[in-house]
Amino acid sequence: MNEIQRVMSKHCTIRAFRADPVPTETIEKCVRAARQAASSSNVQAYCLVQVTDGHERARLRELTGDQQQVEEAGAFFAVCAEEHRHALIAEAEGKQTGRNFESFLVAVIDATLFAQNLVLAFESEGYGTCYIGGLRNDLEAVDRLLELPEGVYPLFGLCVGIPDETPAKRPRLDPRALWFEGRYPTDDEMRDWIAEHDDRAARYYAERGNPGRTWTGGLLRKITTRLRESVPAFYASKGARLQ
């Protein structure tokens, strides 16, 4: 593997951080690198809001399900899809943006590609990272707290800092279950790969004091529950077109 691949392959989610802040110059360097992520037609439909106020970070810790890393990591960011900038450009020319589901989807994809580039940039500097999907637990409260304008859609949080733990890497699906040449595999083939991954995951959990836990067991608890059903209405209230 080359150096980039080694950084990628070492990724683990970090949830315990030292209190050291991430230097501004490091953040700027990583943002400069991350912004080179692919962007559909170069629309660059994303923004990054760093939350620096201690009281606001404490509140965000509550809103994200009491995740201590939100308050304690060296830096915390809200990653947002962004159509507000485009509205200002159109307004300057006396026009309106043609927002629809495609433009919203492009913004979400752009923001996600940027965020993953940003994570790789920080991890190449020796920092740990943790995505925070819990930012969507109460988007209205997050929106009020951060005072985001219309057309800016918070998607997820990102913690960055010096790790204060060394977690083991969780098993991932075999590449054969992810990479298909020509056609999607048969259901029997997919079932075999799922079972194989479940065996490896069960051994991983057992070694860490959770005997009987499996990947599919945890996944079933997630996918059989309708989560965060208020999210579409919130994004629509902020100007997103979801149809």
C-alpha cells in the first residue's frame, strides 16, 4: 500500500480525546486540501461551521445524545450542505435558483465527499476523528443554536482531536461483498458473504467482552426502526426541495 492507502486502512472512530485544541493553521491546511474533493459541476455546495463557544458545544453534546466527544474533542464542526451561497449568486443577477431534489442531493453528496477528504487530511496529520450523526436528533434546535441561514442544511457533526484511546479496528465486509464485476451477485452469494462477515464480527466482539453479539444483530436493531422522521420536514423548512 502507498502512504494514502495506509492512512485510510488505519482509520478507527475515536470517541475519547485529549483536551488539546486543534491549531487554526492545521485546520486551514486540512480544509485547503479537502476542498479539492470532487464536486458536481464545481458547484461546491457545502460549508463547514466550526463551533468554538464552550456553552454551545455543551448544548450540542446534549442534543447529540450526550456524546462527550462533541464537547471534549480539540475541535468540533457541523458539516452542512449549502444552497444559500447559490441563492446569493442568483439574487445578484435578479434570478431564482431552480432548487429540486437533484440540487439537494448534489449538495449532500458534495458535502460528504468534502468531509471524507477532510477526515483523511486530519488523520494524515495524526489526529483522530468521529462523525456525529446525532446532530440530526433535533435539527431545529441545532439550527437555532448555530443561527444558520435559509439554504444551509446541517448534515452531521465531526469531532477532531488528539486521540486518548487506541481502539481496535472493527471488521469490514469482504471486498467480494462490495465490488461486483458486471452484475449484482445472487442472493445466495450475498448471504454467504454476510454469514462470513458475521462470523468474523462475532469473534471481534467476543474478544472484547461481548459474546453473542453479531454484526447483523446490531444492524437489524437499526434498520427495523424508522429513525429521525422529522428530518425531511426540517430540510424542507430550510428551503430544500425534496421532490
